[in-house]
Amino acid sequence: MFRFLRPLLSKPKQDRLAQAIERLDTSAETFRRAAEACGPPHSQLFWQLAGATADLRTRIEADPPQITPLRKLIFFFIPKMAELCTRWTGLAAMNPLTAPDPRALDDFQSYLSLIRAAEQSCLSQQYDGLHASMATMEQQMARHGS
């Protein structure tokens, strides 16, 4: 009815760079919270994930066209990884007498490898290997029901 008011009243849409930076910042903070919620060796790995995410954010901010080939990683994979780390710490806290599953550490290590590979892809501007790694990660997440 009052369509002419919609642009005036609607919230301005963030540009792609701002959205990517916000998503990476939020994910890095989620990794930090997960690190603070558990002990070594998982906490060390979560701190590394937070650092790698912050490093990737710096690369993206310096070269915004890098968002396009990394879009799925930035907007889906990294936030999902951060969420899974947080869920894992919550489950581990519910049963502190049980030793952590070593396979979980391997999964989290693969998250770190993928983020570091993305950072290297930004430097080299070669994305084929990264996209293959992302496809593998997608299969793993589907298998685990994430």
C-alpha cells in the first residue's frame, strides 16, 4: 500500500564485504568462546581456529574480490564449524568424566586445515584444491548429519 515508504523505513542492506566480515568475526568469537569452555588439547585447537578465521578475515578485507570464490566457506562452512565446536564443548561439559573422543580432535583439525588452505588460496589465487577440500568437507558434514 505505502510502497514509497519501504525504502525509507527498511534497514539498509549490508554490502557483501560487510556481511563477510561480520560472519567471520562472529565465527571467530564463537571459536574463542568454545576455547574458553574446554581444556587442552581441544581449547588450543579452538584458539587456532579463531586465529585462522581472523587471519582469513584480514585477507578478505584487504582484497574483497576474494569473497566470490570463498563465498560458501565464509557464509556456510566456517559458521557451521564454529557452531559444531560450541555444541561439542557443551556436550563435553555435560559429561566431564568421559575422555574426549579423539576423532573429534581430528575433525576439528580438518576444519583448521580447510581455513588455512583458504588463506593460502587467497595468496596464490588458486582455488581448485580448496574447492575439492570443501567438497570433501561437505560430504563429511552430510555424513555426520550436520
